[in-house]
Amino acid sequence: MSAPTDTTTTSADATKDAARGERVTHSLVRDVALPGGTGTLALVTLDNGLDHTKPTTLGPEGLAELHAALETLRRRAADGEIVAVAITGKPYFLAAGADLTQAAAVQVRDDALALGRAGHAAYTLLQDMGVPTFAFVNGAARGGGREVALPCTSRTAASDAGALALPEVGLGLVPGWGGAYLVPRLLGVEEAMDVILARPAANKPFKAKEAYEIGLVDALFEAPDFLESSLRWAEAVRRGESVVERRELDPQPVWDAVIAGTRQRLDAVVAGSRPAPYRALDLVAAARTASREEAFAAEDDALADLIMSDEMRASVYAFQLVSKGKRPQGAPDAKLARPVTRVGIVGAGLMAAQIALLFAQRLQVPVVMRDLDQERVDKGLGYVRSTVEKLVRSGRMSADTGARIVGSVHGTTELGDFAGCDVVIEAVTEILGLKKKVFAELEGVLSPEAVLLTNTSALSITEMAADLQHPERVVGMHFFNPVAQMPLVEIIQAAKTDDAALATAFAMTKKLRKTAVLVADRPGFVVNRLLILLMGKIVEAVENGTSVEVADRAVAPLGLPMPPFALFDLVGPAVGLHVLTSLREDLGDRFPESPGLQRIVDEQIPVVLDAPKGLPKPVDPAIQRVFGTGAAGGDGALDEAGVLDSVLTALTQEIGLMLDEGVVASPSQIDLCMILGAGWGFHLGGITPYLDRTGYSEKVLGRRFLPDGVANVPATSRV
């Protein structure tokens, strides 16, 4: 396949939603008599007229309609027709926030500025209504959909409401419809840092109970009678029978100290790689002393600047990729998938035990782990048991569910205990001969229809299956560590893999609640090929005289989840070296050789120093001695810019080769893999948008990966 053709398809997919125009959310108003007969409450329901698969979002037309409805209600309140106003949403949603597809399609800053001002103009009316106002949070409330509740006098939430969050910073924006000003005043500045910065970074929205505990909502009610209970609460608040105590503003010294500490933390973790967290922090810093008008004007300016930034456009592109990733490209017809009633796992080590637990939990089928001796089997079973016990103790799993999972995972040393398994996945040491031997043995006990899976991270699956009687049933199913948390599964189609086996792997991945990406059987697949190349180029620079500290800092402008040597430590030096060596053997000296890494593995030398929780672990300068001449300096030494240039040039070249080889269907699939499998930030858009906007794709390959405007501000919109 040719990259330009695939890129064009990607462009069409990425711009389809923007081309549709705004999906207008209407403000439907009805009068409701308060339960005590003390007056009329006007209930505004945000509803786009579509089912729950089309969340309510707020664009210019929807905001204008909300503004008009609230202006009418303000007049009615002044005339004494209504004694309270409440806002709620259609089933499952208060509102999912601003319409990001429309925001990402804005061409000029004035339009972006107008969007911010429109939100403030509408939401401020809830604060200035002249009668008590309420938000009845009946479902998901994210971003601008969460901010609509903040100006209200009081807020209730349905106990089953999830996805309560201000995720804007994670999308390259700021809470720009009042959140940066109102949240620290409502919750305190320290809690606001969690809501506005930490939670978005971790993609961890609040559940209703959590929101209640910190004061984001004032009352929780059960879903079946949520509206009725909320109306009774509203009347009690109006009468003064229910009083919610609001905290005093934090003293200025406390405010300043929290801001300073957060800024230091941002510098350590984000390293200036993206503007949104810093703009949000600046807004919160000013929120204590600014007037409402001043604060909202600052939010408008920040929102406008960020909407017109490449980082925001890349973030929206990444968000859409992840959302659409639930419908995998290239997957066979799901009807071809074979039923899975029993799963076997070859191996009982840490990776195998993690997979066993996930399968038992999500597939809800019996799982049998097999290893060479009982000690290893017992260790694997012990991991499953101890992990389940921790989940039960923390309240994240019921005791009954925990007992079912533990009872469904069995261990054995007998190969014959795999008989009757519909699927068997091997998770043994990364040695091709060993894996071939395992598969050959399995053919002797499994039915011809049973699917054979491998969790290999880099080896050829085609070669692994070459000597089997039924090579068509072998599929790669590459999980990432830690298995429970990492959302990506690379599904690898070998040369003879048939559609039934492939469909079974995709169906299993869906039940596991993971995102599947179809990958061709090429060395390292996607994530490992690129991550190991990055690490290899860092190490190459050190072997040639670059300081390990300089090399480790070099990629900080990318804002990756951790520095290279911390990643090397997490992966495990032996594993990293093995994959690097394997890729060098298969793909050539683009993947460098490193005697220093070999020494680190042989001598079991630690590569990073400890760091406070949440901060990146820095490289240990002492490891300089194992590389090159054992000292930094010389003609081959690079500065940080030189190392970064080397890394980005190599990544660009490799991605071009991967697309030419047909490893994945399009650049967007590489981006999806890097986001979900390597934790690369939304602000990068994965990797290809970054290489486009920094000019590397055109410099190295003579072409962009994505058309201009798909994941960046188009050139025609730049001032």
C-alpha cells in the first residue's frame, strides 16, 4: 500500500465530523411545581434529540439557544413567575462538553475568542438569575458540560453518574467557561490542582461519590428517583432547610505556595512541552484576586490562543483516534470468530499471570496456566490470588467476583490439561526455538480449530508457525505491561493466519475492553520497533561520548511519559537489550549495537536513581563508565539538540519504512499505537503530527504523513 493513498483516507475520516456542522444541543424548558407547593421551578434540559450514542455537546448555536432560554428565565424570575431554575440533561448525560470537532475546525482567532465569550455569557446567567439555581447532574458531565454546573447555587448528582471531569488540559485547552476561576474558589486551590491538572493528565474522571466527597456536588441521590429527590433538595435549599457550607478562600500565602509547588512539578514532568497546563496554572494563580470579569476575560484569551495552537489540534486528532479505535481497521467479520469457553496459557510467570487474571475477569471463562514445575505454577496462582485480594480490600471488586475469578484460574504442569481449550496463548521466554517447540507440542493435544496465540514482542509469528500442521490458526496478540492498565493490543496477522483465527483474536480483545490494532508480521510490530529505536539512538549517542544526563534530557521537549533511561528500567534492561539485538539482526544497523547496555545487563547495574512519587526517575550518572571510553566528551559528543535531531530523524525514516512495508494501514494507526501502547501524549497526536509540524517528515521523506490541517492549525490560518 502506498502511504499517500492511506493518508488521504485518514484525512477524510478525520475531517468528516467537522464537515457535518454543529450537532445542536437544545435547551428545552418546562415548569415544574416544587413538591411543597411553594412555587414553580423552571427546568432546563440539554438535549440534542439523539440517542445516548450521540452525546450532547455545546457549540455556538447550542450556547446561543441556552443563553436565550436563560435570559427569558431571568425575566420571569424578576416578574415572580418562577422561584428557582435548574439545569439537567438527557438520559446518561448532563453534557459532554464543547463540540471539539467544531472547535478544531475554527480558522481564525476571533471565532475562537467568540466561542469562549459565548460560554461565559450563557453560564454567567445561572449565577445572576436572581433566584436559586441548581444543576441536576444526571449523567456524564465533562469539560464545558461540567462547567455549566459550577455557577449554580447548588448541585446534585445521580449516584451512578460517571465521567465527571474537567479534561480540557489533557486536550490542549483550559477550563475556559469559568472552571479555572470557580473550581479553586469552590474546592480550594490544592484540590483544584487535582481537578484541573492531575486528573486530566491521568485521564481519571471522578465518579459521583468522589465528586461529592470533595465538594464538586452537594448531594447524591439514587438514579431511579433522582429528579424527584433533586426537586425536594432544591426546595429545601430555597427554604434554608438544607444549607451547604462554602469554604473560605485559601489565604494568599497558601495559594502562592500551592501554585509554586505545582509549577515546579510541571517543569519536572512536562518540561514546557505543551502550553495548556501552564496557561491553566496561570489562570488559577490569578483566580484568588481577580474579579469575575477579569478572570473570565483571561479564560477567553487563553482558550482562543490554545484553540489556534498545533498542540490542541493534535490533541483533538488523538482523542478522535482513541474514540474511533473501538472500531478496529481491517478486522474480519466478527461473525467468523469462534466461541471461547476455556483458555490455556503456556507459562506462569508475571506476564502470563497478568494475562490469566485479565482473561478470567473479562472473558469469564475457566483459565488454566501451565509451567514446567509446581513451584512456578504456584507462584503464578499466588499472583492472581494476591492481586484479587488487593482489589477486594480496596473496594474495587466485590468479594463474590473475587472468589469467582480465583476459582476459575487453575494451574498445572501437565500438557494434556490444555485439551478442551478453544484458545491457548503462549507467554514464555522470547526464544524462537522455544516458542516453536511449545506450539508443536500443543498441536498434539488441541483440536484443529483451537486458536494459538503468541504474546511475542518482536519475533516472527510466520516463522513461529512455519512447521505446524495448521499454521492458519496462529495469531499474534501482543499485550503491554502492565496488562491490566495498558489499553492496546497489537494483533498480528502472520502469512497464513486465516480470518476465523484473526476474528477470534479481535473478538477476545473487545471483550477484554482493550483497543486492537491490526499489524503486519514485521519485526517489533509498531510500538517496540519505534520505542526501541528511540532508546537505541539515545544509547548510541552515549556510546559516542555524549553525557548520559544530556542524552536522557534530550527528548524532554516531546513531553513523553518518562525519560529514556527510566523507560529502559521499566521495560527491564535484559528485555530491552534482547529486543534491540533482535531488531538489529532483522532490520540492520539502523538499530545500533551497544556494548554498554550489554555490560549493564551482565553486571545487573541499576540505571536510574530514585525520585519522589509522581516525578520522573533521572538517569544515574555513574553508568557513564560502561559506555564508549567510559567518559563523556570527545568529537562524537552531542548536545541535547543534536541528540533530539538524531532521534527524530531516525523515527521519521523508520515510520516511512513501516508504511512502505504495510505494517499498518495508515499513519493514524501508528499514532494510535503510540498513544495507547507507549503512553505518548495527546499533544503530540501520537507521533506523525509532531514530525509533520516540526518539518522532519518533509525533510527526511519529502512528504507529510498527514495532510495540512488534519492534526495542526492549517497554514492558511496562521498569522
